[in-house]
Amino acid sequence: MLAELSRRGVPAVLVEGGGRAGQGAAYSTLEPAHLLNVRAEVMSARPDDPDHFSRFVEAEGGTAKDFAERRMFGRYLKGQLAEALANGGASLSDQAVGARRTDGGWRVALGKGGTVDAGALVLAIGNQPPEPPRAFAGAGPRFVNNPWSEEAREAEQAAAASGADVLLLGTGLTMVDSALSLDAAGHRGAILAVSRRGLIPRGHSELPGPPAPVTLDDVPAGNLLAIWRWLRRRSGQVDWRAAVDSLRPHTHALWQGLDGHQQKRFMRHARPWWDVHRHRIAPQVARKIREMIADGRLEIAAGRVRTATESGEGIEVEIARRGGKASETRSFGHVFNCTGPLGAIARTRNPLLRQLLDDGLVQPDPLGIALDVDEASRVAGAQRLWALGPMAKGKFWEIIAVPDIRVQVAHVASDIVAELGQR
């Protein structure tokens, strides 16, 4: 956002107190095993220059077809931030803890004291840490709730040193990252990953097949079951990956074409299946996960945790496997919460969001997963306030990946220029 505004000549300030300015949680990783989930050729941060990141990768000896290391993409983003700062932008290493309306816009309170006045405010907070499962309320310090934290990195090293078994709650993309991190740290104990359905992300093809584009008119919009049946038929006609990817240009329209009841139905029943097919992992990563499973080092299970109790040098966990008649109790040296980002915005612990919600300056979207925004990403009921990425997920659904966010950012930057009367 800072880069887009700076290119438009709008002075802007980035407030980020987590030490990840320009990178966020996903791209601040230093682990070489963490790769992008798509090829470099689609990861440009600039909507007006689709080959921007590809050239960066090629300059470092790679190709546009690579699933580059995420830390490389992090360096790329830091370069974009540095360019924005050189063009007049500013960055504060602090946390925004509150915001109030002023006659000219917004006044943002900072955690270290002081304020920042601005004509417009953009909430680009990103994904938030998951909510701790109730069963782990008394699990002790060996339960790691935030898998993207420094605490998690230290716990991975401790788990590797002890060799004790590890439990991962969830079997999605975050589980994949945690399993790779544990492997890279040298952990050789058993890893059990548990989720309600036991589904794991599918991998990209080693050699991508031809695309199979469709128009929005080809898809039976407005009915979730009809869309699902169409996708199953289409996957029988072309490669299923191409069928899923063909919906990408239309996901916003398809999502908004569903009424609230059908959106909730998608969230309850279809989302896990959509996620593992839509948000795929690099072929190299898929191979590594398969190897870990084949070697008996990683087990994927469908089930749920009933109880968790701190015990000696670990955590005693009672697990009820799906379809099983009896539960089992196992001891784990560490447990990592890999259930994914917070899914209920009303339970946020972010101080800025908490204050804005409590004061009624922003409201949850009808699904309760993010903020209520309009088609222009403007926060409903607020003036000169926009929300980006995961903060607008209820409105757009597919708005968490770089190819989607970069378009949204460009539109919001243009909207801000028009609102503030600047060129």
C-alpha cells in the first residue's frame, strides 16, 4: 500500500510494530524449506508490471517457473518498501493501539506514545493469530498458540533437541509449514497432525498442464450446489487443477452471488475441500510431506482433541479419532496450533481493531469473519477508512493471496487519491 501511494505522490506512513514491515508473517520466514505456493511468474507485487518479481528471481539465478523460497519474496518486498521510503513514504516501528476520527481524517495512537494524523486510514493488518482451543487452556508453556511467532521457532528447536513426539492441530498450509520447520530443525520424533476431516493441501503439478479458462456465464452462479456439481463435471473434462484455477477470475462475483445462507453453508461444508484444492503447495513440498508420511515421521489423522493436560515434560492429550469407538491418550513434548488464522473478528486481540469494534467505528461483516466493507473496500459506516486483504475476506472471500491483494491495493490507492483530491 505504501508503495502504491508513493508512486501516486501521496505521502503515507506505515505503522508496524512486529519487526516485519513490508513482509508480514508469511514472507518474514528465514526457513529455506518454506516455498511460495505458486510459481514466481504470478507473484509480482505490481499490477502494472506482471513480470516484476520474475525479473528479481532471474537476477538471483532462478526462473519465472520456480516455486521460489518465501524468504526471497520477503527480500523482494523489502526492496519495494525501501523504494517507497526513498520516494517520500515513512515507516514507524511501533504498534497502532487506537484510532479516532478528526475533522480532517484520523488520529492514530501509538503504543510507545504519540500519535499520527492522517487524512485517510487503511487497515492492512493481515491474518491474526488463531484463538487457543478451549481444551488447551491448562496445557502449559509447551502449547504454542501462534505458529508464526518467535516462541514457535524456539519451541521447534527444543522439540528437535528432545526428540519427543509433536502434535500439530490442523492439517492445512500452516501444518505443512510447521512440519517442514520441525524437519529442518532436525526433529526426528513422530509428528501427529489432527483435524476434523484429516484433509491436507494438494500439490501443484510438476509440469503445469494447459489452462482451461471459462467465462462467468459458463458457471451456474447463485447456487452453491450447482457450482459444486459444475466443478466436479469440469474436473472430469480437464485437469482438476485447471478446472479449479479457471474460477479464479470469477471468485469475487461467484462469492457475492451467493446469499448469506449459502455462504454460511459453504463455510460449514465445502470450505475444507475448496481450500485443499485451491490453495495448493509446491511440488517439492508435496514430495517432502509424502516422504515424511511414508517414513512414519508424520501421520495425518481425522479426529478431535477432547482434553489436554500439562504433565511432566510434556502435554497429555486425549484424541478421539473420526469413526473410532474409543479415544486414545498420548504424551507430546510440544503442541502447535496450526488451525489457521483467527476466524471471528469480534474476538480479535489486536488493540487497534479491538478499540474500533468496541467504539462502533467498524463492524463485523455478516459472516463475522472480517470487517464489513463495500465494493471499493471502504469500511461500512466510516469515512476515509479502508480495509485490505484478510480484513475484507467476508466481502471478497479470495483476497488473501498476492495476485488478489495487489489489485485491491491499486484500486484503494486510486480511491484515496480521488478522495483526498490529490494527483
